[in-house]
Amino acid sequence: MKKIEKKDIWLLVAQVVIWSAVVFAMPLATYFSTKDASATRTSFFVVWGLFQSPVVVYFLNFYVLGPYLFFKHRYWWFFLANLVLILGLNSQFFYVYFNRDNLPSMPAMSTNMWIGFFGGFLMFLVLNCMVAGIAIGIRHFIRTRQIKQQLKDEKAKNTEAELAWLKNQINPHFLFNTLNNISSLCQIDADAAQDAIAQLSDLLRYAMYETNKKMVPIEGEVEFMRNYIELMKLRCNEKTEVITTFDVKQNMDIAPLLFISLVENAFKHGVSSNRPSKIDIRLLQNTDELIFNCDNTNFPKDDADRSGSGIGLENTRRRLELMYAGRYTWEQSLEGDIYHVRITLYIKH
């Protein structure tokens, strides 16, 4: 059974208030116009006699017949239940007709009077059917809004879960490669390796404790990329040229670790041990956009080297689509031996 929530109680109260206003409108008008209590009581009983059937039909359809029959596609049972309900609530018409000869207060009625009698009965049945339709329509509207809200909430939860998964894919990815770099450095320069371990500690501290939010200050991201690039440069020889340009204002937030996979990709595919290599990384902020550019020489990996599987690029594009849908552009190209990627984020004001 569905748990009754506060909004369900307020919905019931609102409907009771509206129907009460309909039923008591005429008696109150009678009272204020005549100041006669007897006339007011008579007016109330007349109005209630007319509206008691529609009121019962409305609430039974809204809370019982609609949810348990109509919206479960039991249409024949729904129509049969309404037919029995409406005819049962208006059985006084049948009683009057079939007992017309035994009712002492029943006046003699002409054919035209009986036609009016049955015409009124038919209109009353139509009124009850309309009230049932209104109840189902209102219930359908509320139900549709609830379903849309549930879908929206579920989508938001799924999006948050997917973003968390994608970010968790990034952290082990760059950690694995950085540890490999330091491992190689240990054989060459132990002191430099010690400094690199301290620098890696700073990187991990940022990745673990500063990126739990949906958005982070851009200055933290810039510092993170600077440190990461310095670590990656440790394994590069004198044939590799690394250029970095960070021209950003300290007044905006971005998604954490958004560009690090592209930086990692540049070092992964853009550096050769025996050929001249170049990596050019730029992050520029204009009035209404943030532009990330990365150009690097391209040295394709062979099939045996699975480090270039492309998971970093796929994760980056997926995170952009989830967090910046409709507010970013992605460009990538290979011109000669230079691989180029450019991401433009359009900043909200």
C-alpha cells in the first residue's frame, strides 16, 4: 500500500473545500438575502439532494475506481462499476416511476410531464458521467506529473552515479601512469624521485579531498594540471618540448578533473624517445567562454600497447555531455603529425 504523504492530505483537503464551496454557495446566498434559517435549511437540503450523487461519484472515481480499475487498464470493470454506482445513487428516480400509483403525494402526471421527468433523469446521469470523467482527468494530470517528476529524479540520480563512476575511472588512470613515471625516475635520480613523490602526494590530496563537489574553483584545477604536467615531464628527454599557457580569471567554477585525461593523452601519444616531440597545452578564459587547446605530435601506439585504448577521451566526452550539454563544443583533428583537440565551454552569467 502506498504511504500517505503530506501532499496527499493537502490534495484531499483542497477537493473537500472546493466541493463544500459548491454545495454551500446557494444556502449561504439564501441566508444572506433572506436572513431566514428555515429557507436556508431548505436550500441546503435541495442543493445536497442534487449534489450528493456527483460528490460520491467524484471521490470514488478519484480515489478508488480510477487508481484500481481505470489506470490498471480494467476498462470494462471501470465502466460497469460506474454504471452500477450512478444508477444506484439515483435509484429514487426508478422508485418514483415504478411506485407512482402507490404514492399518495404523487400528483397525476401528463405525458409531457413524464417526458420532462425522464429528460431530467437523463441529464442527471450525464452530469454524473461528466463528474466521473473530470475526476479521472484530474487524477490523470496529477499522476502524469508525479511520473514525470519520478523520472526526472531517477534520471538525476543516474546522472550523478554515472558522473561519480566516470570520475573514479579518471583517478586510478592517471595514478597508474604517474607511478610508472616515478618508478622509472628512481633508477635515474633518487632525489628527483623523492620530490616527485611529494608532488604526487599533493595531486592525490586534491583528487581525493577537493574534487568531491560537482563544481570546483578553476584555480585549483589549474594548479593540479601544472603539477601533473611537471610530473609527466620527468620521463621526457631533451627531444621533447612542453609548452603551457594558463590565462584564466580566478572567478569561475568548472567540473573537477575535466581536462586531465586530455593532458594525459597528449603525453601518452605525443612523446617519442628518439624523435622530436612537442606538446602545447593552453587554457584561456574570455568573457563568456573557457577554451582548452591541446596540440601534440602524434606517435600512434601499436596493437600490443593497450595504454592508448582511448578510455580517457571517451570519459571526457561523456562527462561534457552530462554536465555541459548544449554548452560546449568539441573539435579534434589530425593534421600531418600534429593531433589537435579543442574544447570550448560557454560560461553562464
